[in-house]
Amino acid sequence: MSANDFIETKAPQLAYFGKAFLENQLDYKEIQLYMWDVLEEWQFISNNPNQLTEQLSDTEKVFWHLLYCFDHWSGWTIKGNQYLRQQVHDCCDYINIGGNVPQSCIGIRP
């Protein structure tokens, strides 16, 4: 599986979880479990340098940024801080429907 294939599969799932979390339909712990599963799977791709020759797409940048937000900030911080809440919302929307990359969204591969 290439890095692009990985992101094409995982990004919509993360966006779905992010939106469900913001709408109080999913517990933050579920996102954390998903995040660790993603990082474990990513390890198999990142250990094969031939799979990492592609440049990061905008979707991949947003994906890694969103994953970082869920790792770095607690659930109550994301929900309680309007800026972070809006950023998570915008990242999920971008992954789902496209448009312009959200401002201040800098994602890099782990």
C-alpha cells in the first residue's frame, strides 16, 4: 500500500470520527484508539522508504494536522476552545468535501 492509498483510506475515517466527536456522538477515547491504530499501521509504510517517495498531498497534510490536534489537545480543550473546535471542524470538512486548505493547517508525516 502506498502512502497516498493509506491516506485515501484513513482520512475519511478520521474526518467522520472528528465530526462525530464534535457532535457528542463519539467519545474522545475512541478517537485516541483510532489514532494509535493509524500510527501502528503507518509504521509498516514508513519502514519501507520506497512507499514514501510521493510528496504530501493537501489532504495528507490536513490529515496529519488533524491527527496531531487529537493527540496534542484533550477532548475538553478541543470542545471548549472555539478556535480549536473550528479548526477541527474545518479540517474534517476539507477532508470530506474539499475546498481550500484550512488556515494554520501544517501537517507533516510522523
